[in-house]
Amino acid sequence: MHIDGKAAKAASGGTFDVYDPSTEQVIATCPAAGAADIDRAVLAAKRAFYEGWKTTAAQERGRILFRLADRIRARRGELAELETRNSGKPIVEAEYDMDDAATCFEYYGGLATKINGEVLPVPADAIAFAMKEPMGVAGQIIPWNFPLLMAAWKIAPALAAGCTVILKPAEQTPLTILKLAEDFEAVGLPAGVVNIVTGDGPGAGAALVAHRDVRKIAFTGSAEVGRLIMRGAADHLKRVSLELGGKSPNIFFSDADFENAVDGALFGTFINQGEVCSAGSRVLVQKDIYKKFVDAAAAKAKTIKLGPGLDRDTKMGPLVSKEQRDRVAGYLKIGAGEAKVAAGGGVPRQFSTGWYVEPTIFYDVDNSARIAQEEIFGPVMSIIPFTDEADAIRIANATEYGLAAAVWTRDIFKAFRVVRSLEAGIVWVNHMQPTFVEAPWGGYKSSGFGRELGHWGVEEYLETKQVYINLDEKPIGWY
């Protein structure tokens, strides 16, 4: 682990193994943190906050973030390979993730000097203004699907705001952020400002959420765990932001560009093995083009090359763990009883090792089916027919989730009507999954609350203080 600027073992001496999903072999052993380790990390973060980081000039915080971006770019190949070996994702996608992580640190390096207060006109002989101040120690818990990128999304805005951090990566994929932590001292990050603790949710995660000196918890993961975090944070009334699951509708009208639409459906479901919270796995297709769409999507899905992520020809790698592979395989059995199979539907037999699942397309899916309502987090598409615009909106919103959605049409008026009607925090038109650090990220309903990225992301780590200065020296005279 990385605590107070130094490599650290767990106080208990406990460890856990980390695997390569393509070989099923152990590639690392990490400390299994518990409450005592969280105490150490929080103490280091609290001391670093009060003894310097909170008052470090915004320009200097920004320069450190710029240097972190430079380090990621300089080590892009090494970090991408490690990310692929740890998560299973194709190396080309891992390289894009490294680029995005560097851009995230760079963006918040620039934003650090642009956190402004506001002067307020008040009806008195006085000056009133609002100040923005860092919240303090932030606890951050990230998932395993985009390991270093999710770490960047959390760490960068917190540092820009002036907070200190304890970050717990997913136990399946801790390696790239631990590798980057080797550079913290070299970029000028003071000891204790960023601490990385490794372990599972019940051990390390729960202790972090419950700690009285942690002022804020930022979590990305499942809605089920998000509810547990809210309950755990309630005792100390700490601030919480949650970026949770999704079951995003990807809506295709008959007037869409057909070839681009089919590609958009496949990309929206199968990118990163479908291990994406915003995956457009509910594919809603207008009946005029329904059969043609199903046939075209199935034909293309069958050409997706599965294989080890380090093979540059691989388009879809193994799932992150045996547990996740078995979970997705269970949904394939459920789907076979709920709908028809157009492509895939099982575990490929050509690999002697690796936690692979075939890219799978179900069609004639009813929106009430489990495969249409429950987040599978794997390469499973459910194609649902609809009649008209009103029907598409009704089906799209008939879910507990509201993270993302996409609309494909050449009718700009229709596009805007649907955009306004969708209950989702992110809506794309004629595209699927573009993500930019400048734009807000977060959802409605059971997809959580709070926003990451853009200036919205840094605001999640700031307190607002009202200041009033009386310019009239006369007594108040209320008695």
C-alpha cells in the first residue's frame, strides 16, 4: 500500500492475490487492509491537510497535477500493459484509458487556480461574500472496470480543491494506481496527501466509510453497495457522492443512419467487455427496421475477436474475474428463458484458460425481463422493439436506473424532444459513450447523485462559507 508517503503492509499481515484474467494466474499479492490501516491512512491525510496542503497555493497544487499527467504519459506503455494484465481489457483500450487519465489530471491542474468565491449584494451598509474551502479528508472507493482512469477521476478534483485523499481501489485491480504512487514523491506531492489502501469492501471499505475524521466519501460501483455506503456514512453525517449502476437505453429510430446505428449498438454494449456502468445494453429499435437491425447486429457481433488483451488484434478480452464470469454466465441462462438468442449465449470453448464470455445478443426482449432490468455488467445486449416516439420514451424510462441514454435519428426536432423526456444524467445523440473531462458525469434515480468531471467534480470537495463584514460602526441596538 502507500500510506504517508511510504510503502506499507497491512497491520494484520494479511494479503490477497491479484490475477491475470486471461491466464487465471496470480500476478501480484497485495496487503489486505483493515481498520487499523485505515486509521493510519486517515491520520496521515488529516495531518497533511492541516499542516500544509489546505493552505498550499492553488498554483502549486496545479503544477503537481500537471506533473502527474506528464508521468502517466511518460509511462503510458508500461501502465497500459499492467492495466491489461490486471483487468483483461484490450491493450488498445488500456492505452486510451492512460491518455484519458493524464488529460484528467491536466484538466484539474488548470482548474485548481479557478475556484472562485462570489461577492453578494446585501441590503445593508456591509460587504457579504461566499468563500470556497476544501472539505478536508476525502475517502474514495473505485471499481475495477477502468482502474487508473477512475482513480484519476477521484484524486484529481480532490487535490485541485485542496483536500487530502485515502483511495481504496477494487481488490481485483489495484496495480496501476500503486505503480503511479511510486511517482508521488518525485512530482512533489507531500507525504500523506494521497494514500492508497488495498483490501476488500467489508474490511477496508467499510472502515473508511465509518471513520469519523473522513469528511467525504466518493464511491463508484453498484447501487447495492451505494446504499450500504449511505447507511455507513450517516452516523457522522459525512458528505457522499455516488456514481452507481445503469441499464442505459440506446434508442434507434428508423430514420437513423443504419450502418452507424448498428456499430453504435455494438460499441455501446461490448466495449470493455460490457463492463461499463453506462453501457447501452437495452437496445430499443423501431419496428420498421427491427428485423434488419437484429440480423445486422448479430452478424457483426459474431465477427468480434475474443482473446488475451495483450494481443493487439483482440477486440474483447476476458471478464475481470471468475466470479464476474460466472455471474454473467448465470444471466445468459436467465436470458435464454426470457428471449431469443441472435448471437453468442455462452462461454467460448476455444480458450483453455481465461474468464471469457461470448458477445451475446438477445432479441424480442420484453422490458420487464430480468435481462432488461438488472445490471449484468458483461457483454450482453437486449434488443427491444418499439412503435413510435412515445413508446420509446415510455420503455426507456421504465427502469430504476438513470445514468445514461443515447438517441439515434436524423430528425433534430425529434432528437431534442426525446432528450428532454429521458430520465438520465447523460444523453448522447447519434453516438454512444463519448466521455470528456469537461462535461458532468452522473445519474438520476438509482444511478446515484453528485457529479464527477468538469467544474462539477471539484465542487463535490468544497465547502461554502458565508462572510459578512459590517461597514456601519453604529451599535446594533436591539435592546
